[in-house]
Amino acid sequence: AESIKDGWLYTGDIGKLDEDGYLYIVDRKKDLILVNGMNLYPREVEEILYAHPAVEDVSVVGKKDEIQGEAPVGVIKLKEGAAVSESDLKKFCRQHLANFKVPHKFEFWDELPRTGTGKVLKREIKRMINEK
């Protein structure tokens, strides 16, 4: 009953329509970080970070924060032989994103945990970030 309302199937996906009427699925509704009451969809930040030449893999998750509710954290796997600082990544993000969407912190990992089908295990990353 919650999935079908007024003849529409609610999948939990977030989409956008372009000027030609094409629908693009861009994220999941449940994959949301609340920063000071504002919605941050991690996929938007991840797309920007994937555009950085040093980044091979990325996941953005929310870390519990007493003041903001959650603070975005970027978990980065660098391309082999690449180097970039946390401050450089923040500057790169600020060129393309609103300030509240820029990750407050970046962590550099050798690998991001994945399922057997290759999908990033965001829940696991979020759990690990919040246990620190």
C-alpha cells in the first residue's frame, strides 16, 4: 500500500527530467544525508569527486554530528600513483557544490568494500566511519 499511491509506483529512486523529457535515475531517496536540515544526496557529491583526475573510487556518507545532525565524509580510493590532499579535494568540491555539500573530512582507503556484484557497501562504510 505504501509503494502504490494513486496509481503510481513509488520505488524510492530520485530522478530528474531533462529538457527533452528524458528521465534519469540519480540516487535513492534513502541515501540521504541531512546537514543542518538540508538534504544532501551523496551521489551528487560523488559525481563531482569522480571528475577529479586523482580519484579512482569514492563514497560519500554521513557521520553523526551533534550540531549539524550529520556531516558528509568522503571516502576516497586514489588512482595508482596519484596523490591529492584533503584541502585540494575540498577546494575542488567548492568550485562545483554549495558549501554544505562539501565533505567536512576525507579519508583515503586502499579499497572500498563491495558486494559480490561489485556495488559499494555504503552501509558498511557508514558504520565504519561512525565507529571512529
